[in-house]
Amino acid sequence: MSRIICIANQKGGVGKTTTAVNLAASLAAAERPTLIVDIDPQGNATSGVGVEKVNLKRTVYDALINEVDPRELILDTGHPFLHILPANSALAGAELELAGELAREQRLKFILAEVAEQYSYIIIDCPPSLNLLTINAMTAAHSVLIPLQCEFYAMEGFSQILHTIKLIQKMINPLLAIEGILLTMFDARSNLGKDVAEEIRGHFPDKVFQAVIPRNVRLAEAPSHGKPIIYYDITSRGAASYLQLAREIIQREEANG
Ligand code: ADP
Ligand code: MG
């Protein structure tokens, strides 16, 4: 069985997509067959692994709305053990279209059940809002990984996502766990960054990953080359940090059986 992890935070620009792409690529590099599921109409995870999103005739939208078999939509990224269920701007209409449909919160769960046995990990990249697409992701997932940018306002909005997770646990997916909080864009030279990291660790001592993602220009450059960081610059600090995150997740899961 696969472990399904959704990457969520309703704030934009906190490193969700960077984490989805690079965590998935790092898990795949450890020879764990991994699927990235892009459910953000911006399609940045899709282009981040080198898929031309504008040319796609069919995407995750067609699975969600037109009941197309996801196996017909999943693409090979060209990197070993790494596949993607892509998205593009066609998905922007999905939320409204889903609103009147049967089992509107469960659609992604049923889609992923069709392909789950092929993958060790399924990583879902969520849009920057707690909308019906994100609710679909939290309904389908075993856990939520929350990237938090190490800045003064990091905690703002954090209680909102915790509240959403609690609601989903209560009403739809009682087993939904918090995979962990990932500190992103950490700047070791800034006292503020260190203070924020310390504060978050103080509040959630056993929830924060040991791996911390540094602010690293190579991570910002890689998407424009359509490559995960480990295929763009394996020597970068960004690559090392995402490989460490993948190791932590694999070790923890294998320890828990
Ligand atoms: P989100 O998906 O939460 O909106 P992104 O992952 O797209 O956030 O990141 C926002 C921007 O910051 C992107 O341009 C990305 O390349 C850049 N970025 C993300 N993480 C880092 C990092 N650790 N160091 C430097 N730039 C980063
Ligand atoms: Mg994103």
C-alpha cells in the first residue's frame, strides 16, 4: 500500500510546490515508486518536473470531473520511479463544477485508490487555499505535511490549517495525521529566522522535521529547467535538505511498519 501525503498551507509562496516536487523526487531516488498529484490550477508541480502544462489535453481535471481513468492521465517524468498526475489551468473551473456533484469531497480519494498499489508514496501538491480541492486532498491522504516559511508571520494562518485538519478528521477522514511541519526558506544568518524556528519547535516539539530547508537559490532556479533539485544540482544545500527529509519520512514509516 502507498502512503499518501498532502502538502498544504493556505498561504502562497511558502514552499509547497518546491517541497512536493523535491520530496517526491528524493523518495523516488531512494527507489520508492512515487506519484506526484498536482491539484493546483497553476500547474507548477507539473512544469517543475519538465511537463509542458499548456499542451496537455487531459489532466487531473478529467479524472475529477469526467471520470477518466487516472491510468490514462498519469505521465512518466523521465526520472526513475517518478510519475505525475498533471494539472493546468483547466482545473480552475473544477471547484465550481464539483460543487453540485455526488461525493464531491471524495473524488480524489476514489481516483487514487485506482492506482495506489503501484506506488510507495503519493505526494499531493495543494493550491494556496483551503478550498474543495484541498479538502479532496485531505480526504484522500493519510497525512498532511505543512511547510512553514521561517518569517515573522509564519504562525499567522497556522491555526486556520490546524482547524481545517480537525474538521476533516471529525467529519470525513478520522485517520488523517500530521506528517510534520517543515521549516522552509531558512536563513541561518538571520536572527529572526532562528527565533521563528525555535518558537515553532517550542510549540510543536515532536512535529517539526529535523530536516530544515535553507533559502537556496538553486532551489529557485531548478523549476525553470523543469528539473527537481537532485537532477539540477545534486551538490546544492537544497538537494541535501530534501534528501534528508525523504530519509526521515522513509525511516519513520519503516519503523512504524
Ligand atoms: P507555494 O507552492 O507554497 O506557493 P513555491 O514552492 O512555489 O511555494 O515557492 C515560492 C517561490 O519561492 C518559488 O519561486 C520557489 O522557486 C521559491 N522557493 C521555494 N523554496 C525556496 C527555497 N528554499 N530557497 C529559495 N527559493 C525558494
Ligand atoms: Mg504551489
